[in-house]
Amino acid sequence: MRIEQLQAFLAITETGSFGQAAKKCGVTQSTISRQIQSLEQDLGLALFHRSAQAKLTLGGEKLLPRAQRICQEWHKATKEFAELMAGKQPELCIAAIHSVCAHYLPPILQQFCQDYPEVQLRVTALGSDRALKVLRDGLVDVAIVMNNRFLTNSAEIELAVLYEEQIDVLMAANHPLSKQLRISPLELVKYPQVVFKDGYGMQRLVQQWFDDQNVQFKTAMELNTLDAFRGVIRQGEMIALLPHKALTDSYNDPTLAIRPLQSPELTSNNRELESDNVLTRQVVMVTTSDRLIIPPIAHFLI
């Protein structure tokens, strides 16, 4: 059963004639006849009495309300698809890591609202793992996350690099490490650390960095909001490794201090290694290839 067969069936019902139905559908009468014959074969019964005027058989009367509903749904679906391809989707859903929501996204969102005023934006702050999961589950259109080849290396994923930023050390203003200009890994492990919860890309990034230095560090606490990190760090000697942009609101806080990391291979005679070995993270914007053909989504990624 094909949609054009049902459309031919309805056209004959409305006009009472195979010939008039052919004109209504823009095809030949022989085409209409073949479509009805094929439909009757599929259903196993006649749909019309072949007489001067095409009248419905009992089978045709049973089919009529169902054919009307199917064709109405098909019309609605094709209209929605056409509007979608014309950039008229009702909303654009975004999942992004917390620091991106706070500092990177606002001007981009404002510009998008000017470019697509009819599209409602829905933005949710999530960890990288969760953001990618809801993207794959079809709950959001775009995810802005930390780049991770294990999470984004799949055929349907489309990725655009946004920026790369260094990871800094957050500590209390009177912390012993605040007296240093740069903090080495060996100095870091002397103090308990606050880290992101499992499922956040930052936790894996920090763990991998220490593993690469063959250094063990002590986790004192797991948190998932930047406000919680700041609140805990103010209280004592705990420290945290956090992205540079995530610390924007902390630079003017007199109770906190921020220091850059020192490369493990940095020496007085080899300072060019610093940029290659200091811990950084890459932030990317991700969608799926099927969504990239939708104008508002493609526009957002540009």
C-alpha cells in the first residue's frame, strides 16, 4: 500500500469518477486505474462498483475513514518537514557544560535570537558525558562539550572546535601555594583536591594528566557546580584544577587565588616546552549529520 494509492482512492470518492480523479491528481486515467487495481489486490477486495458513477463497495466504505486519516497525517507530516527544511522549527535545544553556559554562550544566543526570532532556544547545563548522551538520544540538537575522541569519534557525529583553554589551580587566598607564580604537579599532590563528579570530562582530563606524570593525587571531594567549588576552596587547604573560563568570576574574589600550572618539563633552558605540556582542554560543538541539514542548527554551528 502506497500513499498515492490512497490519494487516488480519495479522489475517486470525492469526484465520483476515475476520469475526474485523474484530473484532480494530475495523472492519466490509466494511472488511476492501475493504482486502484493494485490497492484492491493488496487488500483482497473490490473498493468500487464499476458503473456510470464510481460508488464505494462495502470494503471501500470501511477503508474511507482510515484513508482520510492516513492522508491527513501524511499532509501534516510533509508540511512539517517542509517547514523544518525552511528553518521554521519551533525550538532549538542545546546542552552545554556549565562554564560555556555562563560565559561563552550568552552573546552567541543573543545573535541567534536576532537571526531566528521565531525559534525558541532551550539551553541546559550538563556535564560532557550527559550532554552527549542526550544528543544521541535525540533530546537536544546541539551539545557543547569537552573534546574526547572516545565520545565523539563516530560516523554520525559532526564536530566544530570552538576554543582551547588552559587549566588553572584554584585555591584560597592565603593558601601556601598562592606564594608561587606557577604550580608544579609535585607541589599539587601535597594538598587534597576537589574534583568534578564522575561523568564530567574534567575529572578524566585531570586524572589522565596526573597519570601521565606518574604522580598520585588525593581526592578529598567530588562536586558538580562552580559555586560549590568556590565555597569549599575558601575554607582551607583544598585545591582544584579548573578551566580558565570557569574561573572568570573568581579573579575579582579577594578570598580566592588562581595560579597557572607549570609544565613538568619546564626548565630555565627549555621554556618553549611549556605550552605543549601544561594541561589544557578543547571545547567543541557537536551535532549529528542528520541535524546539520536543518538551517537553524547549521547556522548555530557556523
